[in-house]
Amino acid sequence: MGTKFDKERINRILIRSTNWIGDAIMTTPTVRAIRKNFPEAFISLLAKPWVAPVFKNNPYIDNILIYDEADKHRGNLGKLRLSKDLKKNSFDLAILLQNAFEAALITFWARIPIRIGFNRDARRLLLTHPVPCTNEIKKVHQTKYYLGILEGVELKTDGTELDLNIKTEEDIEAENILKQYGINSYDKIIGINPGATYGTAKRWFYERYAEVSKRLIDSFGVWVLVFGSPKEIDLGEQICRSVGNRSINLCGKTDLSNAIAIINRCNLFITNDSGLMHIAAALNIPQIAIFGSTDHITTAPASTKSQIIKIETPCSPCLKPDCPKEHHKCMKNITTDMVYDSAKIKLTFYNIKT
């Protein structure tokens, strides 16, 4: 199992996407690099439905295939069905950005002749070109981590700049959504993202989000948009009830494509470590990212306009979904003054006046 293979014989490539939105954003430099290595190849990307919008406008991908695990590809029979569907595409090469055993198994069943990925999750024998997943690669930022797969098989990389594109019609749709709430194109907008899918340990407290929002409205006359999933509708309502006028709860009211386009219209984004944080980074929106239980070294927003607020505690980063000590000090120690003062500096720097 060597690292080299004949690039000239690669005509059809399958990329297996990661399953989390933030991780998917951080793989976009790797997707771009794959295209640069194989400029003439037909490149398909296999993704779960909720991740696919990250790539739908990506210029380096020719086709998106949906892994519908909830229906068509459910269970072992569904995975076999998916493998048979992939086999019909006659892929020459599979690059597995997802680490799971299942990703390797499906491409093995699909008889894709060259299968590249990190040798994690007991899948080494299913890969034709397993890349060692060293302790060193696990400690770098995730954008470089995924690029390490290509470096492991002597493919060229193309920097760590993120890719996320919005079509004109998506931007117009975002403008129309905001108009329905009385927000015009000249209004200043703060986006806040108080939730986090992984667990409560990543979440700053909703009361503090509300307090910062009220102060920013008073100081700058901004609108505050609360972003989140359908599961966070009540959280958004709690914040908007506290904030009052000029706050809008968008939780559960937009799909991912809408959310991306609306975030692109924000003057500032305040967020927990989350998928939307990485979206704001990819769009180069000024941002304040609040970190508690997670590791900012590996998952920081990859943008020069992003600022991390993190207070070190002896137990962080614990990487747990919920605080194992039940004191949540990593978040409690981050005050509203810290976030408000940072937001005020960013807004002033980007010429939004009080």
C-alpha cells in the first residue's frame, strides 16, 4: 500500500463529506485542492442532506450525491443500496474526509479501486492508501487536519482559505426575508447564535446574550437576529422577549441556504463554537466567538475578522457535550462586559457609529 498512484488515470472522483456543518466548512480548502490536483476530473461529493447546502455553489464540485440515511439508505440494506448506486458511477478514486469506519466500508463495497483516508476507526484494511493519523495531526487546526489526508498521499495543497459562495438569487431572497420583518438594506444587523448542536457545555447563557443584545441596540441602533435550529425556537423566543423591539427570532424559520445568505448581511456575528460560527468565518463577517469546553486551537473560526473570547480554567477544554463538573465555569467566567466591549470595538472599527 504505497502513497503514490497514477494521477493521469483518475477521471471520476468521489469525496465523502463530513457530517457536521462546521467540519464541512473546514474541508473546503481540501475540496479546492482536490480540484487543483485533478483539474479535468469529474468530482462528486457524497453528503448528508443537512450538509449539502455548504457545497451547492462550490465551483470545484461537479455533482452532489445525497446520503439519505433516514430513508433510502437507512440501515445495512440502505448502505448496500448506496454502495450499488456509487458503483454505477465508475469512480476511480474515493477521498474520505469523514473518519468513520462506515465511510470506508461503503466505498469498499462500491469497489472504488483507490480509497484514501486517515487510518482511523479500525478501517485500515478497507483503504488502499491509508494515511497515518498521528498525534501531531490531531492537534492542528481542522483545516490543516483535512489537508493532511492529501499530503499523506503526496498531493498538493492550496492554502487554508475557506470557500463559501452565495448566488445572487439567494442574496435577493435573504433581503426579502429581512424586509418582511421591517429590516431594510441600510439597517445595521447583529446576528447572534446562542445554541450549539453538540451540547450545553458549548453554550454561553441566553440571559447574557439578551443583555449584550439590548446594550448594542441602545448604543448602535442595530437590529438583532437570533439564529438557530427548530429545536432552539424556545431559546430564541426567550431572548427576544427579554430584548424587546428590534430583535427577531429566526430559529427554525430558515433553511441553511437562507441562513448563510442572511449571515452574509450581518455587520457582526456573536456566537458559540458552532457550524454557523464557521459559516460567518467563511463569509469573512466580523465575529466574536465564545469558547468554553472546546479547543480553539483545532476549531477556531478561520478568519482574520474573528475574535475568540475564552477564559482558561483547569478543566477546559474538556470536549464534553455537558459540563462534567456541573459548574460551567468556562462560560460563567465570560461576562457580558467582555462580550459587549469586544462587540463595541469591532462595530466602531468597521465604521458603525453610536
